[in-house]
Amino acid sequence: MIAEEHNAKNREYRGIGTGSGIAMAKAVIVHRGEAAIPVITLEPEKIEREIARFRESLFISREQLLKIRATVAKTMGEEAAGVIDAQLMLLSDPFLVDETEKLIKLKRVNAEHALDTVIQGAIESLGESKDPTFQDRVHDLNDIRGRIISNLLGLKGQAIPMPEEEAILVISHLAPSETAQLFGSKYVGLVTEIGGFTSHIAIMSRTMNLPAVLGVENATEEIKRGEEVIVNSMKGIVIVNPDEETEKSYNKLKSIYIKRRKLIEKYIPKKAVTPDGHKVSVGANMELPEEVPMAKHFGADGIGLFRTELLYMKSDKLPSEDEQFEVYKNIACQIRPDSAIIRTFDVGGDKFAGILTHHHYEPNPFLGWRAIRIGLEYPEILKTQICAILRASNFGNLKIMFPMISLPEELKRARELVEECKDILRERGEKFNEKIEVGIMVEVPSAAILSRKLAEMC
């Protein structure tokens, strides 16, 4: 019965689509195996030698990652290479290094076991959080643990097999260094069991224009080696063993996508100008700083809309001013001399459940108590975001956009909050763009009707 299910046509699996387009090829399955970690009790006179061995493995690991980073920067750009920086930082993390050496001394155990114990403790504490950023940190810890222990044991590690014909790689997870190996290979698509929209795999697959579907549960068990696989990164769908009709349909979709892509590439160097000579600014629409290089590649005139909702939705806690500042600063530095319009949060009251003192019942929350209306009722939440944007404006041309404005009174109060935030930063001695532009998104009927009045207030 199980064999029949595995041989069934059009088996469909869902995950998080990233990368670009559609890929069709036979599957290459990679099963992960972990090295057996020895537990050795050391003689007192061997402790210092063991610490030296541990430090040597850190040095070797750093040299390996620096070499990989340089290769990635050369082939895929600095932004893709930046995802390896997190692992480089871990190699000099005081907690990781000091705690491992402390265990070697106090417990008189070998470096492999000490490191494994320290990292496992860190992973367990991070594993309690649902924050995707923390989950990415867990993957980094696992990857760096595997690298250091492999170097301690003198192992070369499990290499990703490189096919001679086009193939889809199906694997539990990939380290940044392994993801970089796919660039220029015969792999035309990727399916993983682990990984989210903000993970390093997602970032690098988008940079490589590699169709990928991440977070497909039990993919390495459900998909068999040599099976035909379709990866639809646009919808986050993986189809295994497609029938003739499905394959024909996807071949047609793939052909359409390739033609559209070529057409877009053709127009990249051209400016948007109307027949009567008026230049039109075409900005990119995005929600991750990692998308900036792609926007620049396609010739965007800056960022027309940067959605900030992801900052509020990735955790059970509100993002701090410093957390937001780092994101907005990253965008400002990447996009300059062009501008980036940062839209303040546009989420409903359900996101702030447990933080707000009361809630509004609404038959249609998409047009009700959300976005600027929450911000004006709870100004401290909005002021935290405005302060972060203002601070980042010192590093590039940022602008502020308020969503869901429907009345002049709302815009007036929002602008007053901007001035209050400027006063706060002046008291702190923080630099910012005193003349930062402020605008609104016209998205409700009253704003359209009152557009002339609202425009005068911007």
C-alpha cells in the first residue's frame, strides 16, 4: 500500500516558495548523517593541549568560511555573501568559545563533546521561540557545530553530489556554504524540509534565481531518487511524478515565464518615459532588505513601498527601536542615492493582543481598527517606529508613509507625532534628516475624495 502511494501520479506537497520561476527535473535525494561524537575523559596534563586543539579548529573553520564568503561575493554579490557573516560571528562569540573552554577545564572532557554540549544548550533555549529569526539562528548553530566538529575529527564533511544532468536537489537543510555550491551547477531547483521566507536559503535562492520550495515536511522520505519533480516557487508547490497532462501544462507555464523574464531583462536598461517625454519613477515594492539588490538589478528607481509588517509578525513581541533602526539603516545604505519610502505598520489589532488595553469588535477588520488608527490611539508603538526611521534617515534618503489615512485630522496628528519624535532625538543628540518627507497611501474612499486637502498637508 505504501509503495503504491509513493508511485502515485501528481503527488503534491506544499511549502514556502522562494527563488524564481518553475523547475522540472529528476530528484537527487541527500540524506543527512551526523558524525558520532566521542566522549573522552582527559588526563589533567592534556587539558591545555585540548584547548589549543579547539582553538585551532576555530581558526581552520574561520579560514574555510572566509574563503567561501569571498567566492560567494565574487559570483553572487555582497548581499548573498553577507548571510555567511552570522556564522563567522559565532566563531568568535564569547559565550560559545568561553563556555566550551570552561567545560574542557572543569569537566576534563574532549573539545568535541564540550562544544556539542554548549551548542545544544543554546539551541534548546532558542527552540522555545517561534520567531523565524531565532530559528535561523538555530540553523546557524547547527551548521557551525558540524563544521567545527568535522575539523576536530579531521573529517571532510558530506559534500553535496553534483549531477551531470539537470536535477532537483531534495535535502533536509543547507548551510550557507552549501547553498553557494549550487550556483553554476546543474541543479535547476531546490526542495528542503527546513527553511523559511527570511532564511539564508531563501535569500540566496532568490539571488541565484533558483526555483525553491522550503519547509516541505518529510521531503527526503516522501520523494524518491530519480522521480520526476516539478518545483513551482511562485505558489510554493512541489509536484512529484506528474502525469503527461500536468507535465505539459507546467512546460507551457515555464515557457511563458521564461519569455516574460527575457522581456523584462530587455527593458532593464531603459527608463520609464511617456510618449510625450515625461519621466515616470518606477519604484520597487518589498518587505525584506535582502530584496534590494534584485530591485537594483531590474532598474528600480528606488523603493516605492517598503512594507514593515514582517517586523511585527515574526515575533510575539513588538520590535524595539534599535531592531527597526538596523533594518531601515540597511535599506537606506543599500539603495542610496535613490530613495526608499517606509510605510508605518499596517496590521490589525489582533497582532497586538495582550499589549493593548482594549480591542474593537469589527465586522470588517481590513477597513476598521488597524494601521494608523491603532498608532494614533497607542502613539508609543508608532513613535518607536518613527524614531527608528528618523535615525536611519541619517544614512540615506528615507521617506515616511502613513497607511489608512482617511481624514485630515488623522494626518495632522500623525505629523505631530513625527515632530515629537524629532524632539526626542534632538534631546538624545541623535542625527537625522530634519527635512524628511512625509506622505500617505491613498487607499480608502474618503482619502481619494479629500486627496487635494491631504496633499497640501504632506
